Amino acid sequence: MKLITLNYDSKTEQVKPKFLKSFNDLPDEIKMDCLIDALYFLENYKLDLHDKMYSENEVVKCQL
């Protein structure tokens, strides 16, 4: 069941979620559980992508 879609706006370079009817029809407790689960998977994906982009052997220099 699809609950949320993500739409990317190339002009603003932002992603915004669209909550589908199937999500809105759920009880609040289930909505919260779904959001927690989604955030968990998104955070793990972000960390994996960060590790891929900035490997341990590569030093990332920050300009102050």
C-alpha cells in the first residue's frame, strides 16, 4: 500500500511529501508508526550514501 510519495521540485531543489488518501485514512497511532519507520529507513539510507560519498580513506576539508 502506498502511503506517501515524494515530489522533487528542480527549481527550488526541494523534496516535499504528499500524503495520500490511504495514509490520511489511517488511525493516528498507525500514522505515527509509519512516520517513525520511514524516518528510520531514510536516515539509514542517508548515512549509507554519506559513507559512499565520503569514504573513510578520504579526508573532507571544510572551509571556514
